[in-house]
Amino acid sequence: MANAASGVAVAEECVARFQELRGGRAHRFVVFKVDDALQRVVVDKVGERGAGFGDLTASLPADDCRYAVYDHDFTVEDATATGESPRSKILFVVWSPEAAGVRSKMVYASSREGFRKELDGVQVDLQATEPGELTLDVLNNHAS
């Protein structure tokens, strides 16, 4: 179904890969892009479960926009004797670098909410326009 704001539809594979990440923890991340015809969001890259955050950031182009979901594992201090509790949150990232074209930025911005609604289970939303806005420290601050 096409997004009412932008006319961009979401390919079924996008939701399937997201469900594999969320439910089966089969992937560490999934990167999505709007196809060249600007008709639908499709899967661009899938990071295996053993991939790290650096693999995700390396998958994001310097001159074009992308959406991504990342299964972020982290620990938080707790009041028990163990001192730390492992946690995991799924983050939705909108990558919109300064070098991206105006049309690309507009399509991704207008399609964002419609696409995001297809990904039931995302817990944190982030937007980044340059690599310094997408670091492990930033993720940890938003996740905890």
C-alpha cells in the first residue's frame, strides 16, 4: 500500500526482514532504500547477527538517504548483586546526509512515518545527517 504523503509503497520483503530481526533475532540490522523509480521502499542490505554497529554505519552511503533498523544490545546498571542487566532495543534510523540530493531528502522525509508504521516493535527513533550523530554513544544515550 502506498504512503499517502509520498506515494511510496513498502515492499513486503521489508516487513519480512524486520520481523526476522525482531522476532527471530536473525539479523543485527537491515538497511532500506527507496527504489530508483521512487515507487517503493525495498531492502538494501542485511547485516548478519554477528555484524556490529560499524558494519551498519559502513552500509550507509555518504551521498544518499536510507532507513535502517538496528538491534542494539547494551547493559544497564541495576540494584541487584550482579550490577548490570543485559538489554536490547530495536532502533529506527533515518540517515539523511548533507550530501544527499534535495529530492531524495524530500522523498525520505515524506515517506518516513508511513514506513515507520509498518515496523511494529521499533522502540527508539533516531535521525542523523552526519556520522558524528550516529555513534555507539548516541545509541546508548537513546536506548537507556
